[in-house]
Amino acid sequence: MKVDTIIINIGQAATMASGGKAKIAGQMNDAGIIANAGIAIKDGRILNIGPSAEIEQKYQWDEAIDAKGRILTPGFVDSHTHPVFVHTREDEFAMRIAGKSYVEISLAGGGIRSSIQSSRDASVEELVELSLPRIQKMIALGTTTLEAKSGYGLSTQSELKQLKAIAELAKILPIDIIATFMGAHEYPIEYENDHEGYLKILIDEMIPAVKEQGIAEFCDIFTEAHVFSIEESRWVLRAAREHGLKLKMHADEIIPIGGAELAAEMGCISADHLGAASDNGIMALKAAGVIPTLLPATLFSLAAKTYARGRFMIDSGLPVAIATDYNPGSCNCDSMPLTMSLACLQMGLTPIEALSAATINAACALDRGDQVGSLEIGKLADIIIWDIPSLNFIPYHLGSSHIVKVLKRGRCIFKAQ
């Protein structure tokens, strides 16, 4: 049988196989290793995976990739990012080092609001041009599926513009980019004292326009004491759900106000951050089948004293995912390997659990568990080839990259020099 590509002489293929479902408990510590493996790829998908000699004997091919005994994993799924913006906010980093908190900076006019005017002023073309190299760096670090949020416009026109930029990036770049509408990222300064007025725009204008134009799959909201309250969040999420958008939440990042419980009530695909989530909130997520997406690099960047309780969540049977939260302010991190390191060091995950969280569980947090996140027959051939001695080396090593190649749908989209 003729295939497009075979990969042979794989020392270890960490398949992360799960039948398309998120891994829980002990499953997260099972990498699904196949030693001395080979992979056959046709039409961008994995046709077969098994012993290298059998794959080589069974198929004819147009291209053969010799892995030279190296380790393969699925491509990373970065399921929570904000990469479409104009200016970085490194001065806020210096302010935090000097002792200002994230909330203090935000209330003083910094934070999310400080990214609004420049995003409103920029054209779609400018947003695309600025965002392209950021995402290309993420690709070089192994990301093959990316979620990207709006949320730096906070007006109907500018939010739609950000989503159009995300759609253009998805056309230009060789990875899958999934758009999330986040007009409820903050209250813009002109509505600082008129929350009801902005909520009306969100519900009556933005969400219907996003649905009509078909340019976002998810709706997200920043539910926190200084931003959107529980009741305000419920109104927005209910409207988004009525318009057919899938739901996500920034929940209980700083203060446990019941965001996790609301994510469970509303049937969100994922609840993200959760740095301050209560036991009741965590158990509510489990009961409702909501995936907790933890963002350790954000807490690291904010010099947090405590982190989301990843170890407790896994031991409690929740399918933990991790993501970079790449953004211009609180977390300018584009590296899933570094995110894995911080999940291990600060949240108590094992290296294999962190890999599960960064691949198959993150895929399920984007409702893509049947397509990406593991190396299984029928799924997209999204693959990282590593020059490392073992899987434990991924979070162990800090700083430089040991990725040799990144494949998307079986095609090489990055090769180390």
C-alpha cells in the first residue's frame, strides 16, 4: 500500500494513547510507549503505528524520515493563549518586581486596559504582522494546535477585528488555530462605571455578531472579584451558549469567588487558571466533566506564593490540562516545555503527567480529543521529534530547545538548524 510518509527507527514513541478521551488519575502517568517504532502517514493522518521493521516492510512511500533512535511525542496543544496584540508590557513586569500586585496595576489603568487603545487603532493587517513571529516561535517550541483569544478590543468593531486577524493567521500558518471570543476580558474604561451598559453590548451586539460571522468557536470570560462577577458572568455565558458558542472561563485565578462552581453549572468545556479554586469548586468541576486548565507560567510570572493545586486535582480524578497563557502582560511565555517544567516544580505533576496535560488533555480542553493530542490511528500526524535521552528530560531541561523537527499533518513545519 502506498502512503505519503513513513517515520522509521523511532527509539520511543510516546503515543499518549487514550482513545480520544482525557486521561485521569493513573492514566496520566502512562505515556503509551512503543519502542523501536514506525509510523505510516497518509493524507495527513496516522494510518498505522507499530514496530519499525513492520511499517517499513508493509508500505511504499513518497518520503521516509529516519528518526535515528530518537523520541517522538504528539505535538503540543496550547489551549489558552492571547497572542494577538500590539505592544508588550514589560514595564508592568518591572512594577511587579518593585512590589505592585497584578490587581493594583490593573486598577491603576494598567493590565488588560493598557492594551486596548493600541489594538483598537491597529488594522487587521498590522495585528497579523505583529502576531505571526510570536506564533512561529511557539511552533518552533512544538506547538501544533493553538487556541487564540480576542479580548484586547472591548468594542464590537475591535473584537471582530481581532477575531478576523486570528482567522487570517489560521490561513497563513501551518498549524490549527482555534478562535475564542473574549469581549468579556475586562470592562473598558468608558464603561468603568456602567457595567450594565457594557454587558448589554456584549449580549445584544458582540455575541450575535460573532456567531453570525462564524469567526469563533468558544466564548471565554474573566470571572474575578475586580472584573466580572458571578452573576454578570452567568448572563454572558448564557447568551453565548444560546448562540451556539462553546464555553470557557477564566475562573478563581486570584480569589475564590465561585468561578469553578459556575463553570460546572454552565457546562464549560474548561475552567482555566484556578489558582484559588476551593475544594467545592474543584469537586464541582469533576462532577460536571469540566477540564481544569492550569497556567503555571502565569503564576510564576506574577511571583505568586501559591499555585493551582494540580497534584490534588489529579489525585482527585480530574483530567488536568496545562497551557502557556501567552499574553502581553501577566505571562509573556511562549514555551510549552517551560510550562511543563513549572507544572512539575510548582504544582507537583510528574513529567509524564505534565506531558499528558500538554497534549491529550489539552486537546480535550479544546474539544479536539478525537483529532489531536496523541499518536493514534486516524488522528492527525502532529508530531515532535526530540533529541533527548528520555521523556523526563523535557521538563528537566530549562532554557534551550532539544526539538529536532515538528510535523503538522505529516509535513515538516520546523527543523532545527
